[in-house]
Amino acid sequence: MRRLIVLTMLLALLPSYAQATNSCEWDTKSGWVSRENKKSGANDWAQSIPVKMSADFSRRKKADRVEGYFSTTSVGCAQSAILTILGDSKPVTISIFRTGYYKGSGARLISKVQVTKTWKFTPDKLTPPGQYLFRLDSPRKISSFVPLVINNAESQSEITFISSVLTWQSYNQWGGQSLYKGEDAKRETRTDKVTFDRPYDGDGSGQVRYMELPLLKIAEKLGIDINYATDIDLDSNKELLKNTNAVLFGGHSEYWTIQMRASIEEAIANGVNLIVLGGNTAYNKTTVPKDKRAMSEIVQWRDSTVNKPESTFLGSQYLTLGVHRDLVIANPQRWPFNTLKGVTKIEGVMGYEVDSPLYSPGPGVESLGAMNILPTEKRKIAMSTYYSAPSGAGVLNIGTNGWVCAIENVCPWGHRFSKQSSQAIASVTWEILRKAATQKLGETHPAIIDIPERL
């Protein structure tokens, strides 16, 4: 009996994981995202910081910026991230913005602080889970953002939104080299390993503002309860997707680790919907070290040394780049394009990179739409696809990385969209998210197979 009492007392002194995650006193009850978005947004959150794309070579002009990077890509309650500031020895004003809908403004100001060089940030009651942008301002300097995800890994969620930081970093040209180009902007001088211990080029936000935020705003406007995470979280935490109905990727998630892919395939097998509103997804296999601060060992998943084409779980896979074409809707009466009530095409949305199911192995899929081809052309055909998994999950791959950025007409390749096209894309996205958040899509919207299984 005495041993039992002592053991009970010792257990009582040990903090449980649930207690740790609740120590911030976040609102975690159903509907919390909707309640969060009733708060006032900040219309001027991006003032004087125009959207600049990843791999933006304006870096080589050596403009006088204040910029920085965090010691981690995501942080939970009671965890900390160290911000290293570059480009100034004077006090820097940090404005903490949580991005979201906020009646269309796109972000809410949480607080401001003045710091120099390094700063320790720890989430608290005032900073609920979400995708954050920390704005850095200093007199006579060009301002920039630093992204950070605040997560609550134990939360029950309708959708888990994955920020693709591995892909942002692969294209990041800060310091001169990326996985694509060297300091002379030539592919021959590119590096085979990149580090997270540096700012992002462009406006400092990675690809948040054009490949993810337009999508995130729609999800938060819908009031969907979201679990926010990065692909590094997906690599690290095997339990990340156990309490969610759907996994959502934005416009560009090209680099995946072995554990990332295993987690997604297991989730699909367990009935979790996979929604990919991008193109060129899971094309490259990469490796990250234990500290998660670098990426290297890049090889295509379809390479003979790996032999695991991404189409085997996505239904389709990367086909080509340099495309700017219309999406011709295959069957306007079918879900999810039936919400457009007779619209037969969306102009210009297929590009810059596009996918197809026609030239790779994979499950039987429904063709939601295809890239328009002129009668005189011999191009291979890109498609948006959908299939129902045996578990009841639905897997939708929109097959173009022009989809998300077109919602707010901020695509990085000079592509511009009509108001009608942007509205149509937003409307279909609304429908996809609304259903994926609450239903096993494969059961409520079983795929009508147009392209049989390819072995």
C-alpha cells in the first residue's frame, strides 16, 4: 500500500503531455478558428513589402535589408524559437502577425517588440496556433518577413494544413546558392545541400504569400478547425495525422522525406482525405538530419534507385513545366466542378508546372479536367485527378501549381487571371475544403473511373 501511495504521488508530479499543450490556455473547442477570425485584422500588415517570389535574384543587388531566420520552422506551446536578425545593429521592431481570413485583411496583429540581433519567442495565450509572419522593420532599411508555424499537435482537427518549408528552402537563393542555381545564376554551380540557418530570399516569407495564404484564407473563412504544421513536423511526428479528417497541401510541395510519404500513405489507408491543390508534388525525395536544419541527398522518387513513383499514391504525377493553358473541365456536372453550374473551362490555370496520370503507374482515377491542346499540337496532356481509396478516403490532386496563386492573382511566372477565373477557382476550392473537412470523400463522392489502373 505504501509503495502504491508513493507511486501515485510521483505520477501526480509528472506533467502530462495534454497538460503541457493546454498550458497556453488556447481556445481548442470546436469552432475556434471561426471565433479567432471574428477578431479585427490589420489591413496594413504587408504595407511596403510587395510579394517577391522565391529564387528572386534581386538579392544579388545587395539591397539594404533587415531580415532574419528562426531556429525552427514550427513551435508548440511551452516551446521556444530563437530569431537571429541580420542586417542591422540598431533596435528592430518585430510585429507578430497571425495570418488568416480576418474579414479579408489576411492577418491580425498580435503584438510588437523591439530587439537587437537575437530574440527568444515562446508562444503563449495571445498566440494561438496558425501560420505566422513576423515582420521586421528598422529605420532606412527594407523590411521583410520571417515565417513560423505555431502548432498544437494533439488537437482534434477537421483539416491538417501542411506548410511546405522543404520546398521553400530548396529554391531559396539567399547567400548565393540553392538546389537549382549558384551565385552566377547558372544550374552548373548549384549546391547539393541547403541549410535552414539563413533567411528566405524574395520578401523573406518563403512561398507563404502566394502558394499557401490564399488557400489558408478560404479555409479560415469557412471556419474549419485546422491543425497547422510543416512538412518537417510531418517527418518528425508519426502521430501528427491521427486526429484529423483531411490533409491539405498548397500550390508547391515538391520535396518529401521517406517519413513524410509514409505518414501520408498511412493516413490515406486509415480513411484520411488527401487534398493537393498544387502541382509537381512529392517529385523529389530528400533527407534531413536529426536537427532538421538542412536538406540534402536529392533524388526523384521515380528514379530507378528508389522506384516509388509519386503517382502510386497521388493518382498522377509531375509531367512538365513552362505551361500556361486552360483547364477544360471533363464533366461539369460532376463534383467538385458542378458548383460552377455549367462552366466548362477555367482560363490559364494549368501551369507553370503540371501533372498527369497518363504516363505513370497508379490507381484508377477520375479525370476532373485536362489541359487544352490545339488540334495541331502533339503535347502530352496534363490533368486534374481524383480517386477513392479502399479506406473511404478521397485523394484529389489538382495537378497544377497555378491553382492557389490564381485565387488572388499573385502567381510568380507573369501569369495573370481574369476575375472570373479567380472566382471560379475560389468557389471550387471552397467546395472541396467544405466536404473534405467533414466527410470521407471516397464514400460520399465515389470516383467515376475514367482512366483505369496503370501497373
